[in-house]
Amino acid sequence: MSNLKLFNDFPEISSKAWKQKIQFDLQGEDYNEKLVWESPEGIKVKPFYHSEDLKALKLKGATKNTGWRIGQGIFSGNTKLANKKALDAIARGAESIQFTIPSEEIKIHELLKEIDLGQTDIYFNLQFLSSSYVISILEATKNQINKVYLNVDIIGNLAKNGNWQFNLNQDHKILDDILNLNHTQTLCVDVALYENAGANLIQQLAYAVAHANEYLNHLNDKHKDTLKRTVITFKVSVGSNYFFEIAKLRALRILFGTLAQEYGALEQCHIIATPTFRNKTLYDYNNNMLRTTTECMSAILGEADMVINMPYDAIYHKDNEFGERMARNQLLILKHESYFDKVDNAADGTYYIESITHQLSTKALDLFKQIEAGGGFLVQLKEHIIQKKIKESAAKEQDNFNRLDKILVGTNKHASRLDKMKDNLEMYPFVKTNTRKTLIEPIIEKRLSEDWEQKRLKIE
């Protein structure tokens, strides 16, 4: 087969020739006005892409992806129930478990009881900051320490809650104590917060890198000998702009690798991906399953290391076996029936995705440089510049939703008036306001359809 010249009868057509043919068919209409559209990030998308588009990009050779893992998130308020749930999820196909731990009262040995750490990666979301608790985690997992991700993110906590856990100095001291334990998979950057609050793709990438730069700076100052070993984990939310979201994750790896080179740090990062919270809807909730499917596909093709799906009813139902099983089964189907685990780096060399990846990377790098020139990420958080920019982007997207330029099927378009939800709410599905004193303005996550849904609930 390799000797057959299958395409000798088909002469190669240049990009210029394609464009001329399109312009002829437009019969005088303006090519740019009719066929070129612009994304919210200012990226112009052409109607076709050609191999010539890749020549100027100077692409590096493809790196082999190590494969993606199916994750399950578990809130661990009750140790025994969380352990039981984890064992059940693993038996049903989960390959990684992410435990959210609310207090130091949760006993690690009980939480991990009978879990085979040789087969299952364990991620921790600690809702507190404690070096002694981290020591207990490392002691309980010392035989499989490479399977444990601590996900410590003191800056992410500040951005989300408006306050340090204790104060700036004490938080950094505890962080240093944890870093001195020499566990390579300790630090995390919560990029999902920015996406779920309404930041556009370029902002997400720039803030992710600027956020990570604060940690690399800290390592370079106080833990320089660990730079080559430290793996930084990025938590990323993936939206429904399918190809752009694939490009976003690929751009994140490129940008972080470029930044890490400057420090002589490990250029590899670890990406946890989840579907976005922002476009999920209360009414016609089955559409959420369609949304999460394409979002998980983007995460996989964008080369995430671990994907945790969101149950279709997560915004209004408490944790339940059915919703979580459906979410996990979506990933199992993608992996074992759709063969999304059979091809490494599937997006490499695709004209369109490579072009978007390059543009996102370039624009995000420019914004990152502006942030650093303005004092860095922490300074701009404290001056409320980051919050202001995210709110501006969120307001623009909200306006597009309100004007029906951005469609969520079943909500602002094709909504069923027979759909009733008032009696199905087990949780409050809207932003909760809790007036309190904070050091900085917190970054607030909010769904696009919240205001519309609140009005509709009142007239049911």
C-alpha cells in the first residue's frame, strides 16, 4: 500500500486558489464580512485552513501523550461514606479519585482503606492549610507517593475567598513547610475559577501562567533545588467552544513550558479538566449531558491528564448515584467505545487547531507580559485589576446571552414552558451572597442563565 501513489491524479491546490474560487462564488460579496468571524477574544476565524497556514508557525515535533484517566470527585465530609463511594467508583471504571476534604478531622488511613494506590491516582482538595495534615497524607501513601497530588493553591484560595487562610506571611510559611517535605506533586493553579467567573480564553491562559509564575518565583527564591522536580497541576474548566477549548489546553502547555524554561524548571505540567459550570442550566437539564460530552471530548483531545465529568443535575441535586454514574459512563464510552484512548496527540498538525493554538498563545503571552509589567498577578489581584477585567468579560458574555447572540438550548432558545423545577431543587442553584470583610474582592463564579431562571421560578 505504501508504494501506491493514490493522489497523483489530484493536483495540489494552493490557499490562494481556494480563496479565489470562494470569492468568485460570492458574486461580489465581501469575503471578510461574509465568511470571516471574530471570537470574543479577537481571533479572526477563516472559512478554511490550508497546510500553508502551518509554515509560519514553526511547530515543534509532537510529544507522546501519556494518556488520560477517568476521574471521580468525592466530597469527604464523612470518612467511611467517602471511602465506600470511592471503592464503588473504582469498581465501576474510575481510574483516579479526587477527595475534597473539609477539615483535619478526616482520617486519611480510613479514607484510603482498601484503595489500591498502585492502580489509582489520588488527588486532594484540602479546604484548609496544614503542614501536619499533609505529612499524614504522605505517610499514609508513602509506598505509592508518585500517585498522590496535593493540589495546594494558597493564591487560588485568596482569589476565590478574598482572604488568605491565615495571613500572607503565615500562609507562605506553611507553604514552605509543605514544600520542604519534597513531594514533587504539591502545587496547583486553579484556572477553573477564572473560566467559571466569565474570563475569556486569553484571560484564562494569561492568568494561569501569571498565577503559576508566582509559585515559580517563590520556588526560585526559596526552593531552587526543587525546580527541576516540581510538577505544577492546573485545574481547568472546559467550555463548549469545541475547537477553541482543545486549543486552549494545548496553548496552556506551550505557555507553561516557555515560562518554565526561563526558570530552568520542569517544563511538564499536569492538567485536570472538568466541564465548565458557567453554561449549565436548571431548565431542560438533559442538555447539560450533551454539553458535558463535547466538553470532555475537548479536554481529551486537548491532552488533559485526568478528566472529571460533571453530573447533568449537579447544580440542583445533591450527590446521587444515578447522576454520577451517568457522568462516569460518558467518559467510559469515550474511552472504551469511541476509542479516545487509542491515538496520542490527535490534534497535532491540524491546520485549524494549530492556528488557533498559536493565536491564543501569542495573545495570552502579551497579556501575561502586561500583568508582569504591572507588578505581577498578586499585585493586580490586590489592586482589583484582575477582578475588573473578568467582570468586564463576564458582562459582555452575559449581554450576548441576554440578546440571544449566545444560545443555550432549552433556556434562552427553544424553552419548554411545561418544564417545572421548583419542587426538584435539593440545593440552591444560584450565587449565594454572604456579606463579610475580605482583604480583596473575591472572584465569583456565576452561571449565565441564573437571572433568567430566577425569574422563571417565580412564575411557575
